[in-house]
Amino acid sequence: MMAPPTIPDYIVVHELCHFHHVDHTDAFWNEVNKILPNYRERNEWLRKNGAAMDVRRKPLIPLPAV
């Protein structure tokens, strides 16, 4: 399953907000809400569908060998 285009945006905003708030306090969610007022819908979609997403896709740019 592929995510709708709004979901990666939500994930990026969510993770960037962790630079200011390390946990999921009200202050954290208020920060997310400032950027994405409809974040709850995106969060709910991810909660319901995230486990079904296929993360085994090949990257667009090959990763260097380690």
C-alpha cells in the first residue's frame, strides 16, 4: 500500500517538531497543529494503515555500499 501524498508531509512535520519537543505533550501537538491544522486526520490514517504500508521498495537513488 502506498500512502496518500499528505502522509509523508505529516511525518516530516511530526519529526521536525521533535526538535523543539522531545515527547508528545500538548505543546508538541500544538506545534504540529500550527503547521498542519488537519494533522489529526493524517495521524489517524497512519495509525490505521501504517502497518500495511510496503517499506521494502527500492530507493530512487542507490545507497552507497558500506
